[in-house]
Amino acid sequence: MFSMWMLHDELAGSIVHSSLGRASKARCLKGALPCLDINETSFEYVYVIDAQAGENIQIPSTYAYLVIVGDHFRCDEQSDCQYIVLNGEIGYTEALVLVLKAFARFNEWYMALQRELNDKQDLNRICKIGNILLANPLYIFSSDHSIIAGFSPGYDVLINDFCEKIGPYYIPTPELMNTLTSEQQFQQTFKAYEATLYHSDVIGFDIMYVNLGSSERFEGRLTVSSLVRPFEEGDFQIAEIITEVVRIAWRRSSLRYDELSQVFRVFLASVLEGDAAESKQTRDSLRLWRWERLGRFVCIYVMLSEQDLKTSTDAFICSSLELALPRSCALRFRNCIACVAPLTDDWSKEDILDTLRDNLEELVSHIGISSTFEDILEADQYFNEAAEAVVIGVEQDPMRWDYPFQEYAILHYHRFGTSRLSAVHYCDDDVRRLLAYRGKSIDYYQTLKIYLEHNMNLLQTSEALYIHRTTLFKRLTKIRSMIEADLDDARQRKRMQFSFMLLENSEHFSVE
């Protein structure tokens, strides 16, 4: 389906006048037909009218899409009819041929996009095909603003001015991103869905963009830069068509299933096996996916049933996970799908669960999700958490779809002790959070432990820690801001004390 504006731009050299409004942006036209009766038209076609001679033809006031050849016509000022007037000197037959050729070109172009979907779904190829009608450089950005595909004939220098190249991807420099994100208009682009024009003084030229994803979630965008010619009205509809194709390709296969991504997946598999260690190779591998070693992560275990494997492929499930959870990485691991997802400041584990339900509940049978953890090199332990959650969860609640480990941690501990997972996995989240400070110059872990052991008595605690009460008060204020538990709640205090005792008494965890 194509729009009247697209046809207008294709016939621009022969147009003497046009009356096109918002309705001309609608992509509803299948093709062109000669007009036999001006009062018998369909919204699905544009009709070519011979108005070169004879009495003036009355153009209908209702919606219709017309190409008029000649000037023997009249139209009411308030008419809703969308029409283009061609120079009568070219003749009606030639005008009809021009319009039919325009639609043939549109169809050939669109079929090339469809063939790409049915073939390799190569995003760079899609950009090249899109460039046939857009002429200007075309790029696809991921949610973290990396350029992951694009057609740039002779404009690599321009990209290099703003971006750093990592493998096949271009990552905008921090300076550029800081400048862009400070602009109000740039922020507003995240709220738009349709093709929209954006001009930045930083870059110095117009950019047309279409967001990928939905209005609630920014997954990436398609952009076109006005470097070859100014934008035309039909370009916006062309960009929307390309974006629809990109969205389909985006969901059918992972955007990063190339040779470089396979290198990262091999690395991640070694992490999940527990074979990775701190090294330059580890740092370089993490950089491929724009991860840092330390952060906030969760592991997801996707249980695959025979039915799941009949209805979906590994690649489709992995790409669905990665699309649902931006910056995550999923792979086939042993007899399941494993996924590691970084948590941003505005994403909680509950947000991830909600997103997974929305995107995968009809795709796979069961999933397990680990506790949050901070060191990616510990992902193997937390992947085991997620796997254990599914095993015990399916046994206890077979009709449930998702199994967060924390909801089954106590049952798992009573059944297996620390024979399968170390003590830290059964601990209160707040205690685990404070473990990062254990042995530091300001040991918040030890401070809270001693404070609870002395029944929250400030004097006794300060004496036990050999610090002044004012210092202790400052530490406790900081601790209260770091944890979610209410220290005035006796039940929550007991839970934390149990965690401290469990860690100290476990043979898998020693306190120096």
C-alpha cells in the first residue's frame, strides 16, 4: 500500500498543481486505474482523469484520490478530494503510463524488501534497498544508540566525526550523546512513533527518524539524514514502510546474530560454565556487548518442552528475550535457553518479570529467574539459582509460569542445605547487598551485624566496634538508606540475623 504523497514525489517533474492534505499521507493505494466514472471511485486506487478538453469536469467534494491531466475541471474550495494535476501537454495516455510506472517501481521496491525478509533478513541489505527511494543515508540504531546497520555511500567520514567504531557497530561518542540528550526536541523524539523530522544544531542537518518498538518502550530507531537532497513529503511514508520491515526482521532474528556476536556468546557460555576469570580478554568480550563487569544483573533459565521446540526455534526464543530485555544476551546452553540481563537504574526485577510475561508466556513453558547479583563473573552461580527455581517450582506449582528463586529459597535450603548452592544465595537481599562492603575501610556489613547482635544498643555497639557513637550513628544512617528492610521491624531483623549466622556457619563462606 502506498500514499498519494509518494506518488506526488515520483511525478514531481510533471506536476503543475496539487491539492494534498493529511489524507494523502495514508498508505492505502494499491495501484492506478483510468477513471471511467468520476462518481465511482474507491479509496484503494488512484484514478487518472482526462481533463484536456471538453466541458469542465466537476471534482467530487468527498474523499477520492485523483491524477488529473489538463485543466478542464473545477473543484469546490472545501472539497476533501486529494488530487494531483499533471501538465496536459504530456497527453493522457503518457500520463497514465507514468502513473502506472510509478506504482510498478513502488511494487518492485516493496517486493525487494519482502524478499529480504524471506531470505537472510540482513539489516544492511534492507538499508540499501530503502536507499533506492530515499536517496539519503539510512541507518538503524539500537536502544543504546549504537549504529548497527546502515547505508552510507561516501559518508563514513561524517560518522567517524561523531562515533567510535567497535567491530561492525558505531557507538556515538559520550560528548555527542550528552549534547543531544540535553536538547528538549531530542527527548521528545522518544515519545513519537511515526516518521518525524528533527534538526540539531550539533549535527547541522535534518534527520528523519522513526522509532522502533512502542510508545512505552524505546527499542531503537531508523534514521535518514538529509545529506543528498532535502526531504520530501513522501519520504516519511517510505521511512515508515522500511521501519515496518525492520521491525519484522528485528523480531524474527536477533539483531546481533553475526560473527562478532557469536564470539560474545561463546564467552558468555564460558561464564555460565564458571570458566571465565578477570583478564583483558574478559574486558574486551564484555565491551562487545557494552557491558561492565560490575553492575546489577539477573539470570533467566528458560525451560524448553518438546512442544516449545516444535513451535519455535532457539534463535527466535533468544531474539524474543533480547528484544524484550534491552542489552540482554540469550543463547542455547545445555538443554535450555540461558539469558543474562543487566538491570538499569529504572528497571527492577519485577519489571523484568512483567516484561517476560508479556513477551514470552505464550512462547515457552516455564522460566526461572535468579536473585540480582553484581559481578558478571558470578553468573554461573546465579544461573544455577534460576535453574533450581524451575526444578522446585514446577514440582510445587506446576501451573505457574515464572519461578523467582527468592520465593523458593527457604524450601530449597531446607531440602538441600548448602550442597547445591552456597549460603549467600539463601540470604536476605539487604545482607547480600552489604557484603560488597565487607572488609572495606568502612565495613557496613560488620557494623549492621554487630548492631543487631547488641539489640540495637548504640553504646554497646560502638564499644564493640571501637568507634565513637557519632560515627556509628552516621554509619547506621547510611545503612538505612542502602537497605530496604525496616530495622524497627522485629521480624525483618530476625531474617537478617539468620542471614548473618548462615553466612558465618557455612563451610562455603568464611568470615575472616
